[in-house]
Amino acid sequence: MEPTWLGAARVLFVAGKGGVGSSTVAAALSLLAARNGADVLLASVDGKPGLGPLLGGKPLTKQEQLLRTFAASGGRVRARTIPPDQAFGDYLELRGVGGLLRRAASAARYLTSRGVVRIETRGLGETEPVATNETEAGRHQNRRVEIAIYASEATRAAARRQAGGS
């Protein structure tokens, strides 16, 4: 009996600490899905290349490789490794946060060069939404960052002098 949820899933995560069988489960699910016609990309983010040989291929690298094909269903299993930091960066890009973080970092570098000594930022989109996350427009509104800027004493004194204060 085939699990119906497997064919309906677009993305499936298999996780577990070392030695609990997560690689075996990921390999088995990949084969089952491909046998049923899915085009599977198996991505290992733990840096362990062992999934390749487990599925009859070479050890995994950053280069995608074809491990299995199923002519009857048209399914296939491809695999590669993805470094954890790249996986996190890709996730942020998919969530629409990567560009926001790059802009915030650019603003922080500029402000630091102008005498700001401390900057605190908080991303609030998912934790404190101002609109629904059910629509693209709402998610767009929720992509925001609050920034608190603390200038050095010298910068604050210069600003007071420029404003004509003491």
C-alpha cells in the first residue's frame, strides 16, 4: 500500500541526529516517490556524502548527480549536498527576507561609518504581523525590521552643536 501523502507532498524534510536512520528513511522515501513518478531532488545538509552510495551512486558533492531513474513511471532521484549556511540563506531568500537583511546590513555599515556605535535590529514579520500572512500583500506588509540607533557621545554632541543647542 502506497502512502497517499507522499505523492501530494512538494517538499519533505527528514531529520534526525546521527545514527537514528534518517538517511535510510530519506533514501527509502526518495525511491518510493520516484517509483511513483516523482522527480526527486534529495539534498543532504549535514555534509555527509553517504546517501549517494546508499542509492547506488557516488558519494554526494555540491554537484547534483542522477542516482536512479524509473522508466515505467518517469520518476528519478537526483541528489547533492548543500552546506548548512547556504541552505539557511536559500530559505531566507525563498521567504523574501534575504533582500531585506542585505539592505539592513548595508544601512548598518553606512551608519557605523557615520559614528553610530550600536544598532539593534528585530525582524518582526512572522512574530508580530501587522497583516495576514495568508496573502502575498499581507506577507509583503509583514516584511519589516525595526531599527534602534544609538549614536556615540561625540556624534550626539556634534549634532547638538549643529542644531544650535548646548
